[in-house]
Amino acid sequence: MNRQILRPVALIVTLLALCASPAARTVDRRAQYLDAFVDVDDGSGEWTIGNAAVTYTVAIRPNRSLETRGLAIAGTSDPITGGTAPDTVLTVAGATVRLGAPASGFVVESVQASTGSHFVSLAIRLHGVDHGLAVTRHYVVYPGAGAVEMWTSIATLDHETRAVQNLNAYDIGVPAGAIDVVTGLQTPQQDGGAFTRVTRSLQVGERMTIGSATLSSGEFMPYLSIGNGHHRVYGGLLWSGGWSTTLVRDGESLRVTTGLPGMSAWARPGAAVEGPHAFIGATWDRPGADIEAVTRFVHAGRAGREFPALTTFNTWFVHGINIDERTAQRDIDMASAIGVELFQLDAGWYPRRRPRDVFDFTDGLGTWEADTERFPSGLAALADYAHERGMKFGLWVEPARVSLDTVGRPGLADAAFLALQDGHYQPGVENDAARDAQICLADPRARAWVTDRLIAPLEQVRPDNLKWDFNRWVHCTRVDHQHPVNGGNYEHTRALYEILGAVRERFPALTIENCSGGGHRIDFALARLTDTAWMDDRSAPSAHVRRNLNGLLALFPAKYLFSYVMAGGDESIEAAEDIPLLVRSRMPGVVGLATDLRQLGERQRNELHQQIELAKQLRAVQVDATTYALTSQRPGPGEWDVIQQVMSGSGVSIIFAFANGAANPIVVPLRGIRADVIYELRSADRVTVGRLHGADLIAHGLLIAPAPETAAQVLVLEPVGGAATH
Ligand SMILES: [Zn+2]
């Protein structure tokens, strides 16, 4: 994936010095970008990729086999990971081999170190003559981010197409400890619900598997963090399809295997298989160190592209498909008046035939044309209308699904494009009862059609934002598509990245919203290729949104995580006494608004306006912050929710404290406080509260009392000088 992003600008090819004398021990720097580097020790055959936070070392033995020296915290000599076996496996011709191990059939052929546009990379190519395959083990390190990204690509050596199975990203031993995972979007309430933080430990011999069968964030999030009180190892997959991670306790070690089991892929002449990327990193085990490292990794992989985090008005929960030009213009007028920056036209802008209800957006899906009856001036004119009122304009699409009654019409989807799982458009539904189908993006003609269809409205309407939805998933098992029967999921996911990459290349300023509520795919790959992720269709009540944020903050910068202020549960906006509570519950992340503004009174609109302005004002300092949940995920009212965002450069913190019905004050331990600094504490509602010494904050924590004016306090803690005079 991300070939566009991972394009090397300089290559240094090094042939192996197989006969080098062990006595001639010199370390050469072969690539460098800021603090990230690749070094080789010609004497020992050791290649080290790393930066100021971590190093990862592999060794080429004189017999051209590969050994792992492992992952270490920079400045320490002992690796945290255990064992010297190569760090990945592949199933080829029915046998699982450890790539580069003696007798694996794969020997090291060459090593390349290179400096890319925003990273360094190390690529070790192995030859498997008997298998007819060449595999390349890739390692990438970004500056300032304590993690190593790794994956395997597999190419056929001749003109044969060859099948490989079980694309593994890594298989590495780490110290045993408490394992933190986060459940996925589809986790039922009786199992804790979506995005729940769970900590487990394994007994010797015990095994644990996390994963998602179809989409990255269905059952579990593709992430884990393991701490033993001394070291902490964290990692995740950059993959949006089905995946699996298995952990097995072996003595004081945990073997972590992560990848795509139970699948096949074809290495074809001229088309290598690229396995899923994954990252692994390490730090000292102190609270929040893993969150800070993962936040840095996500930012670093985006090559300087910031999360826009625009305040957004969305039409969906207000109008469903009953949206037209006049309604949209009225919404633009009202949303712009309260300071909202982006008008997002959601589903239903295309002609419909027989919709079942106001939320039936499947009807007409796949025509890729605007309904001229409801939008007589066209969508480009509506985008202009938004721009004239100072707003950006967003267009909704669901590129990989079509209504079946559009199939076969001139210029529209062909029946050959459609994904079939064991002959069905939708598993468990007879085909004559199905209304829609997924496009299998693995099919080259389908991929070309989707790309063309997508680019046309982007050229014509010129939206600022694209909301990319996804509401159908099947494992395509068609035998007449260019993927193995059990390879539809893999090829579809790779093709998704190709299309997203093509859109990004052609429209670099366009921001993309990953609509994960329907999509069940909020992951490290899409956090690189998209700019905003709508977390969950359940965007209310506020307590639910805060719970989602609490779980997902371990993985993603808060400014990627999007939710709407809208009515739901026992909350309404019209009757809300505490509008700041509604907006501030979303404010650590991206603030959206999905409510009928006509129904609101002057007071509610004024208060929304104030809160939207506060969100925009805070965003300037939130943009590269690390966000910590200082309290655990709350099951219900009566307990505090407290979140802290720390700006590493300035040392400024923003603290969001939600009393949630709690009657008593709370004391929270803060992150990132310096003992020798005096901090000024300000409130968004009551200006300056007072001055605090860093040493006192570290020793005693911050006491937060319920405030009379709102259940949602926003506090800013800013360094104002040294504490030496104290
Ligand atoms: Zn297919």
C-alpha cells in the first residue's frame, strides 16, 4: 500500500560483503532522514534501522541466512524482543516457512537502504529459487516515532502465477506482560460494547487471538500494547480488511503473530503481492508512553499532512434522502451563521425510483448523477453557494456498492463487477430479494469504472471534502475474478488503497472522511489515507461519544475522530439546558452537527455558535497533541470523565472534565507536567483560575470540582515560567 507515499528519492544499493572479516568492524551510515537512519556493520553483517527512540537490527549470516537481533530502546544494547529466528513466515506450496531461516529455501540476495521523502527504509531481498519466488522484507522508520513499520512483498521469478497463503506482517517474541486491546465496533453491549479497553494476561501455554473476520475494526481494533512494568511493546496493523493477531505465552515471552490467515493471494508476472504493513515499537513502561508513541507514528506516516478537523454540518440525520437545493441552501445559511466550516451533503443526492423510506439511500445508488429535479442548478452551483458563504463543501459517495437496478444500464456497473459470496450478492439473502451489491474492486475493469465514476464528480463539482461510505461487505468468492476464491478480501482491500491513492494524487487538497460507522474500518492504514473518521453511527448521547473517544484515543490522534452533536438516547438539543456539555463531549476530536437548525431557538443557536468558536480556537493547539484519557471508560452517569491533551512542543495542556452527574470533586494525575515549571490554569468559562507549581501537580494531581454553569469544563494549563522562585 501507499506506494505514492513510500517513494524513495534516493537509493543506495549494497551488495553483500559475504566474505568480510569479523575483525574489520566498521559501522557505515547508509541512509538518514532527521533522526531516522540505517546503519550497517560490515564486520558482523548487522543492519540496524532506527531513530532516537528505537532501533531494529537484523543480521545477514555468511551462509546468506537471516537472523533477527531485535527491537531495542535507543541507547540500550539489549533487545526487548527475544530469539534470533527471522521475524516472519509465509505459507508457500502448502508449507509454512520462516523466511530466511536455514533450510527455508529462501536466501538473502541483496540489501537496500534508502532515504525517502519522510522516512528511511531497509529492504532485504531473498531468493527462493525452488519456490520460483523472490520475497522482500521491508522495514521503514519515520523520524521521531518510536516504531518500525514492516511488511513482505512477494514476486514471481518467472512467467508463472504462484499462490501464497497467510500473509504475515511479523512473528516476534516480546516480554510477557499485561496485554491491552480494544474491542471493535460490532462488539455487543453484553460484551462491553464498541471500542472497550480490555486488559488480559496469559498463563504459560495459554493462547489468545484477536482479529476481525471481514473488516479491520469489526470485532477488535488492529492494535495491542503489552507492558511488564519495565518495558512496553505496542503495535498494530495498517490494514482495512480481515486480520488476525495471535499471542501465545511461552515462559516469560509472548509470541505475537499478526497478519492475514486463512487466505490466498496470487503473485503474478509484473504484479507482486504486497502483504499487510504492521508496526511494532517499544518504550519504557510509564503511563501513556505507548499512546504518545503511537500518536507520533500516525502523524509521521502522514508526511506532514495535518488532520483538518473542520467543524461540520451534515444533512443525513436531519433530512435523510429528502434533501434538495433549497433545503441545502437554507442549511448552509444557518450553519454558516453559527460558524460551522464545512457543509457535508450526505447520501441521497442522486435520482431515486422507489425508496422504502426517508433513510433508504440504496435506491438509486450507482447512477453517479445528481437528481436534476431536486438540484436544478447542479451540485457545482451548490458548492459555489457554500463557498460564497465562507463554508467548504463536502460530497458523499459510496463507491463500492450499487443498487442492482442500475446494473447493466449504459455506462453503469456491469454484472461482471459484482462481488458474490458463494453465489450470493448478500450472504443469507436470495439474489432475487437482494436490492444492492458490492463491487469487487479486485476486478480490473470494475476498479477502472469506479475510479472514473469517482473522479468525474470530483472534477465537475470540485468539493473540498469527500465522505467515503461503505455499507456492504462480502468475501468475494467468484472464480471468474482475478483473485483466488479465498483472496477476494485481500485484493479488494489492496484495490481500495490504490483508488484512494489515485484520488489523493489527483486532488491533493481534497480531504477525505472515512465513514467508519457503516464501514467498520477505522485503522492505521486509513488514518494515513483519509483525514477524518466518523467513529460510530451512534453519535449520541454524549456519554456514548465520550466512551468511544476514551477507547480510540489509545490508537489515533483525537483530531482524526469525528462525531456529531445530535439528539439521541435521552438527549435532545432543543430542550438541552447544557449545550456546552453536548459540544464539548465531541471537542477533543472533530465536532460535527446534525440537527435541524430551524427547530432551535435563539439561545440554543447562540450557545452552539459560542461552542463552535471555542472548538475552532482550541484546534490550533490541539493539532499535534497527544490525548490521554485520565479516567476509565464509564458505564453510566455519576462519575467523572476527564481527558487531557498535551502539546509536546509548548507544554500547554487542554483538560476536558465532564462531571457526568458526579456530585464530588475529583483528583486526576496529569501527563506531561514538568516539576520545575509554573502553570497558569484557565477555564474556558471563568478566565484565570490560578497558578500551580508543576511539582505540586505531579505530587498531588489536579483537583477539579463540579462547576455550576456546565457539566463540561474546558481547562487550559499553560507554562508561564520556571518555579525556581518558589
Ligand atoms: Zn471478486
